Amino acid sequence: MNAVTPLRADVAQDPSLQPALRECVARAVRRYLTDVESQPSEGLHALVLGEVEQPLLREVMAWYGNNQSKAAAALGINRATLRKKLAQYGLS
């Protein structure tokens, strides 16, 4: 099982360490805006967060063998928040 390593601020803000994730999000948003052209619906922020948060939670839970304490620590949220989010996405 993998130990929980806290995310360091200097690493998190180093753009060279996360180009794949950043570029993936940027491409997806550009594609969405192109697809809807001049008629984007309201709530784009909530839409993107919902699309990203669910797979994030699923993958982190799998990585930590469904151990909510370790997953919550890795995500930087408390277990109650994690449980709420898991239930929200039907991942509990």
C-alpha cells in the first residue's frame, strides 16, 4: 500500500510537473467551448469540477485500496467531506 505524501506547495506550483493534466483540462475546455460555439450554458465551473472530481475520487480511492483515511489525507480533505463526495457521485 502506498504511503500518503503531502503535496508540497513548491511542487504543486511548478508548471513543468503537471503539463499533462493542465493541458488535458485546457484542451477539454477549448473543445467544449468550440462545440457549443456562442451558446455556452451557465455553470461551466461546476460542470468542469464535476467532471474532474469524480474520476479523481475514484482513482485516489482505488490507489489507497478504498481506505478513506488515507485517501482523504492525500486529497487534503477530511474523511466526512470525502464520504459526502463519494456518496454524491455514487462511489460509496
